[in-house]
Amino acid sequence: MPSPKSQPARGMRDFLPADVRKREYVISVIKSVYERYGFEPLETPAVENIETLMGKYGEEGNQLIFKILKRGEHEKSGEADLALRYDLTVPLARVVAQYQNELPKFFKRYQIQPVWRADRPARGRFREFYQCDVDVLGSKSMVVEAELISAASDALVALGFNDFTIRLNHRQVLSGILDQAGVPRDKHNDALISLDKMDKAGPEGVARELSDRGIVDASAVKLMRFFEGLAGAEHAVELLDLKGAGDGRAAYNADVLGRLVEFIGSHELGAGGVDDLRQILKFTSGSAVRPQIKLDPTLARGLAYYTGAIIEINVADLAGSLGGGGRYDNLVGMFLGKDIPACGFSLGLERIIVVMSEREMFPKELVSSPADVMVTIWDEESIADSVGLAHELRTNGLRVDVYPEADKMGKQFKYASSRGIPFVAIVGEDERARGEVAIKDMRSGEQRSVKRSQVGNALRHK
């Protein structure tokens, strides 16, 4: 049993070599997709001033911020002046306010860095984890939402996902629904927190939570009837899909839009939100992402800074989401004094890696092999020659390990096999005399000799 002294802090993890290779693989795929969409890289400090973060994430979010006590005598008072970064969006807003005159009119950035939350650890949920964000600042057009949805979808497809759902809603639509149901304005946040748990707790659980939060009259009944009607519509569409009758997702989205128009009526904010959703569906209608998008009026997302469209990506066998985001047109204004339109999406890297590992989605060579070939050492006198061969092979673009000691060949072969290295290069006395290198295939056991100048080509074409 490992000693408690050697274990990392709860909710945090050490990353061994195979883990790091997985993470770097996922990051490289996501970065390549983001850059195809014209996003530029940004990095910000791990630590922010505490006033930068507090009050931006809602009641629940504030409680999950890792605060840093003031140094020296202040530690005794429990005062905090700094905090660990909670997400990448608020630091982005601060950066835009700080460097507004140096950034382009439409600032498109991606940022892949760790964030920290004092959350309760669970499967796929950690206190330290990476986020992969894309954000666009400077435009109110729904083209931004359409592009962000497409970029996130393309990244997941490039990683091998094909069974995800992109849930789409709008904060103004939610406001319209709550107002038309008669929920008092001072109870809107309570209602949103309750509705956001619909996919986990179900209608009965949400109804109980609404009651616990003091929303118990006719407004709660009207609210639940509306969402129960949506659930019935979704079930009908699922039956159509099972029968192969048309595009069920498109039919369902059209039905939801109709129900929203009918329920919200002339509510100005709500009707504007419905129009935004209609435009997003229109702008994505010609892209590969269209079948994945599902309008979901129960989606609330807990962060207080969202002002428009809200988005979340889910896979069937994972509680929680693979990522989420939305429009936050007022957040930069908290730092700048004037609002700048903004919209962004964040992929949860750790959750993606958990699912990909469980489903064995990583390339086998990435997980199993740290090198393409291992160069053996025949005897003490030949060490320099073996190191020289390794240098030649690295110059040829191969990943090369060198066994560091003049052990028996059997031990060297066993070591290469234990590390999953597919080939071993041997330069014995006979090979050296002929100007050759013996190459042993650790998978088949086959061994052959090639001219030393041809070793790189021979290994690359294996």
C-alpha cells in the first residue's frame, strides 16, 4: 500500500509518462482544429487577484474558488487577496480590458491551461484540470455561435467521438419562460439552478427542488407542464427515428421552436432569444454538425455571466458534460466600463481523456511505446559507437532510446519488450566489421541486418 505521504492531494493527480502522452495528443488535435478556424493562442497566470474572480460565477461558483491566504502575519486572520484561476473566461475578459488597444476588432483566441475548483472529486471530475477554450470577442452575430459549435464538434470528431449531443438553449429564452410561467424575478436564479438538474434528477426531482426553493404555486405547475410537453415531443420523435421516418432531430428542433414561440408569446427578451436560436440552427444547417444539435430549454448552465445562447456537449455514458459555453456580452464590461460582445466554448480535457481511455480510443503506439527503436550496447568499448548510432537515427526523425549499460543481450531485449519498444538495433563485433546493424522486430522475433547508412529508412518503412 502506498503511504498517505506519497499520495497527491485529494482531487489532484500525478501524470505518469503514458498519461502525459495522452494529454499532449488530445491537446495537439484540439489545437490543430482551433487554428483551422483562425483562433490564436493565449496564456494567463495561474493566480488572479481575488476581486477579479469573486462575483463572476454565481453563488455556487463563489464557494468553489480556491482562495490564497495573505502571506506573513495575515495568514492568522484567514484573509485572502489572491485565488487560483477558476476558469479561462474571466481571465480572458481581464486581458481584453487590459490590452484592448493592441487586439484586433474581432479577437479569436484559444487557451489550453489548468484551472482549479474546490469541488467534490468524482468520476471524471477533479479539483485541478485542464480546459480547452475558444472565444470570439467583438461581434453580436450568431455566426460566432455557429462557428464555435462547429469548432468544438470538429475537435471531438477528430479525436474519434461520434455519439455526442450538442445541447443548445438561450438565457433570454429561459427568462421568457420563467416570466410567462409567473415565477417572480427574485426567484429566477433559484429556478435556473433547479432546471439545470433536469437531465440528472428528472421532472420529479426538479419539481421537489423548485418546492424546496419556494417556487410552489401555479407558476411551478405551469413551468413543469411546459417541460413535460417537451419530453413527450422528444419521445414521439425518437419513435420516428426508430422507424427510419425522416430527420428526427430536425423535426424535434422545429417542434421546440414552435412550442417556445407559443409559450413565450410577445415577451420581448424571450422572443429575441428564440430568434437567436433560429439563426444558429439556420447557420449550422449546411455543416456536418447539424445532426448533433438539440434544442434543450431545460439547459441553464450555472454560471451567472451568460447573457445569450448557452451550449453543452454530452455523451451518453458520462454524467456531466464534455464541455460547455455560451454568450457573455456583459462580462468584459465589469473590467472595462463598457460592454464588449463575447461568446466562448470550453472543452473539458480531463473528461475527454477519461472517456477516450475507457473506450480505448487512443492510437495504440501512443499509449504503448515511448520510442521507435532501442539501441543496445554490446560491450564497454562499443558504448560511444552505440551512442553515435542513436544520434544518426534521431537525425533521421526517429524516437530513439539507448540502453545505458553493457548488460547481456537477453536482458536488453526483455527491457525493450517491457516498454513496448517495437525494434531493437544491435551493433555486435561482426556487424561493426561489415558496416551493418542488426534490427530485431520485438513483435515477431524476426532479425535481419542492414547497412548502417540504411537503418533509418529500414525502420521508417517497417
